[in-house]
Amino acid sequence: MADYIVWLIAGIALIIAELVSGTFFLLVLGIAAFAGAAVAWSGLGIWPQAVCAAVVAAAGVVWVYRWRKGSARQQMPSLDVGQKAVFESWLSQEACHARVTYRDTQWDALIEGPAEGLAGEVFYIVGVEGSTLRISKVRPA
């Protein structure tokens, strides 16, 4: 069997595997296999084929890694930000850890900035960390 056919089969198998995983890394490796197939089809030996595939794979993996890292920073803000939460009680006043009511449910909250800690005091949600609300007296813009 010709070298370029082996590279093409490998590339197709990697792209099919990518359809299952959805990570884009296998897609890059499939494209690298196609680059190896192109070099094999041109008649060069196994070493130029492997080097071409490795260079394309390395460049592609670095590109996908940077792309995914950059797109992770652009996450959509929580829809809870800016909503009202009503102070109920302190869990730890020194740590600014309180219990608030939000959506008719009790939540743990970390208070940012000054707070009197009176029952019924209204705060605004400025962030969400897991199941803990970050709240402040100042409404976020």
C-alpha cells in the first residue's frame, strides 16, 4: 500500500474521532496526517513525511491551545449579577460571610465593602462563585 494512502486513512480516522470528542486537537492531527499524505504523494521519503506532519501537528496544537485559552476568558457573565439579595444573618461577620435571600431561597454570600448587617438590608449581586454569591451595596453597572 502506498504511503500516502496510509496517511489519508489515518487523517480520516482522526477526523472521525474528532467528531466524537469535539476538542479540535484531533482535527489538527488529522490535518497534519493530510499534510504527510501530500508530501508522500509528491514522492519524498518517510522522514520528510513525518517531519512535515509533526511540524503541522505541533503548530496546530499550539494554535488550538491558545485559541481555547483565549476563548475561556470571554465567558458570559452570570445572569444573577445586578439582582437584589436581602440580608438575613451573619455566618461570620469577621469574614464578611452572610446568609441572604435570593429568589426565595437562602444563599451563602460574601459581602464586598461596608455593610451594617441589618435584617432586610438590600444588596446587589456582583458575582457568583459556585453556590456562593458575592454581594455589595453598590449596584454593578
